[in-house]
Amino acid sequence: MKLLMSKVVHNWDESVLEPALRSLSLSLTTAAEAGELDSAILWLSYNGHQPLDEQRATELLDATFDWPVRLLAQQPNLGYGRTNNLALDQMFEEFGSSAQNIAILVINPDVVLEDSTITAAAQHLRKEPDCGLVCPLISDWQGRSDAIGHKRYPSFAVLTARLLYLLFKLPPVHSLNERYEYRDMPSEAPIDDIELCSGCFMLGPLRYWQELGGFDGRFFMYFEDFDLAVRGRKRGWRNHYVPAVKIRHAGGGVGTKNWRHRWWFIRSALRFFNRHGWRMWRV
């Protein structure tokens, strides 16, 4: 398998990037040694407010990452989805005519992989050619996990509760969120039809990404990943939860963030519901 990867960095923090890049590089090498990976290229896009010190960035990459990198150092801040699309468009143009046995991974800058992560994902795609996205088991950076990290189709009620965190204490809302986060399913058991795959690690065949045209750029931040997953399922693709594919992600719910993030969340939620359909309570 050839793996094409896109990582967008808005806040260049070497204390976060260094372990993430090292773990990705080692996981790629492990997959290559297992015979599951032929080649890999990382598109690293920086769209922060301050100019990037490209020499320092190159030194970090040379010290932590043993695979080819295309550094897109001064990208406009078009939002998460559209900035990733700039890299995806290059992938489609360069590799789209020979999409067989090529996969794309869109990965957050604060994601740490296990040594076996890429190997397990590549093996699954090889055995399941109709898989849309491989959805990993997501833990926090300390390796703790009390849910698989993916979601069912949301309702207005459960998203409101996530925005206004105190509402989680209400038993009916708490029960809704348990189902929304797949907490009714054992984390060690595979699931062959995850509704909404987390956007921190989205790995699927090149032809999946091509067919959907990447992310919908109208989502500046939040819900671009959910929108992609829903559009894929409408076209017959299925997202597979594969617990052998393990990652760690710092994350953080929108209810703990500032009001600018909350506004982006609200605006994107409205766009998502208007496009794919409203649910008021039931998940």
C-alpha cells in the first residue's frame, strides 16, 4: 500500500509535534517492515497567524520523521477542511489516475500512534476493499479511554448538552450522550458500520476521498468530518471501527473551549442539520 498523509498545523508547538511525528514515522516503518506499506508521503501544511521559521521546521522534521515530507509552509487559514483540501487536491492530481492500493490519511497534529497502528489499518483495508474509513480506538495522551471515540448521528438535544457542559448532569441527557458516544458497545469489539468517524484520524482508500471530493469547505471548523462520513455512507461506503488500530489524541470537548470555538460549533451544527436532516432528541 502507498499512503498519502495530510497534517494541518495552526499552532506550531514542538512539544506536541515532536512526539506525534516520531510516533507516525515509527508506525510507518513498522508497517513497511511487516510488508504492509510500500511508500508514504506526508503533506504538512502550516496555516498559523505567525510566519513559520522554515529552517527550524525542517530541522524538526529531519530529526523526527524518516519519510518524505512536502512542507506547505505559508498556507492561508481557510479552516480545517479547506486547508486539508489543498493537500488532497495535489494528491488527486498526482495519484488519482492510479488509485489502486493507495490510501489517504488525514491526521491531527496532536495524534500519537502506536507502533502497530498503520500496520493494522493497512491490513484491514487490504482485507476489506469496500471499507470507507478505518476508525481507530481513541485514547487520551496518557492512554486512558472510556469510549471508542466515534459518534452516532447527533440530535439537537445532545449537541446542546455538549455545548453547555452542565446539562450532562441531567440523567436523560447523560443517557443520550452515552448512546451518542457508542458507550453501549464494548470497545474491544469491531463495528462494521460506524456512523460518524472522528476527524482526528481519517484513513480510507484514495478512491473514497476522490469520490467525495474531500471535505466540504463550507465547514470552517467542526462537523466537516461528520459531513464527510455521512456523505460516504449515503454513497454506500461503510466506516469500520477497528480496535487494533490504536491512537492517542489530546482532544477536548467544545464545552471547555472559548466562545469563538462555540460559535464555530453552532454555525457548523446548523449547516450539518440543514444538509443532512434534523433530530431533536433521539440519537
